[in-house]
Amino acid sequence: MLPTLRVATFNIHKGLTSFNARLALHDQREMIRNLQADVVFLQEVQDEHHGNGLRFKHWPAAGQTHFLADACGPNYAYGKNAVYPGGHHGNAVLSRFPILQSTTHDISAHEIEQRGLLHCEIAIEGWPQTLHCICVHLGLLARWRFKQFGALRDYIHAVIPEDAPLVIAGDFNDWRLSAGHQVMDGLNMREVFEHAHGKPARSFPSMFPLFRLDRIYVRGFNIHSAHVHGGPRTALTSDHAALSAVLEKR
């Protein structure tokens, strides 16, 4: 059995630096590679955009998910959330291990914002059960997030076995720390930074992180460590810091 599992989450800001000044996707791929994670949860992956494809010389023709995938492993899934003239963006999961199936579930709370969760089922050699991974990016307004937390909770109850190992990670936008416990009540989940350091991690803005927007929740694991990957170098790649955690299967 795999002794530990390393997971990471990163909002890549559509592959661009803050204020969309330049293409940062190549730096982001190198950063993801350096995280050495087994499973990576990505948000704001702009898998197609005709305008940016013309604007930036090294925009990947095959899409951002495919471009970033080899930084983690050969397996990946993309969940389209927001669709607009010329392109779309959403969530993605990269994995060292086979992704048996993936599903995108719409959790939009308002027509202004298109939001979804990406659910992947991953096979890890030696594990008696598959690993369930959910990548999310929740809304900007508290009342929208409240509905989305409820939709997330209902989805888990309906689809994922109660004893299955589960990781939920992404950008929750819950900077007031007001909604997280509401959805996790009854799901038997722990937030890795809250467990390791007392509070969720400061992850935004990446240069000097102040707000606790990004989270990693787990079930069926012991938490070995949790780290924030921010600072000046990260600020050159995205407006969010990346988070990682080392987990041990119970």
C-alpha cells in the first residue's frame, strides 16, 4: 500500500499573472512539478480561449489541462464550468494514478456565476477502495457560497460511500470562515491546516497572503503535514498561493 499521499491545490488564475499582465502557465507547470504531489486540484483552468491564444505566443494549442498534466502524471480530468464567447474555464485534477471516472456537477447559485464541482474516482494500487477527489471553486458572495456548500454536502451524501477515502480541495472564497463548518458537519471531514496549525491557511494574495480562501478537507486519512507555497516567487505565477499536504491512509 502507498505509505503516504501528497495532495496539492492551486488556483492558476487562467494561466496568467495578476492583472493578466503575462502568460505564467510555463512557470505554473514548473511549480506544480516541484510540489511533487500525487494528486493536484486546479481552479480557473482556461482550457480554451481564442483571444488569449492569439495574444500570447506560447499559449498551449491542446489546452491548459493537457499542458500542465505532465507536471504531475499522465492522468487528468477537466470540468468545464464557465462558458463564454471564444472559450471556457473550469476545474481540473491531475493524478499520478489512473482516473477511473470523472463527473462535473453544476452547483451554480446565480446566473451571473457558473460554478461546478469536479468529482474524480482514482485507483491507487494496494488500496481496497478507490480514492474520491472533489475539486471546487465557490462563489464570490456569501449567500451563493451557502447554497453551494449545501449542494456539495448533498452531492457527497448521495454519491460517495460514507467509508470511502475522500479529499475535497480548492478555492472556497470563504474568507470570513463562516460556512466551512456548516457543510463539513456530518461528513466526518477535517481541514488539514486547521488540524495542523489551528486555522485554515492564508493563501491570498500570494505575495503577502492575508485571506484564508483555499482549503483541503480530508476523510479517512491521518494528516502528516500541511504547507503554504507563497511569497514573491509564487506571486509571479498566480494571485493565489498553492497549498499542499501529506496524508497517510487509515
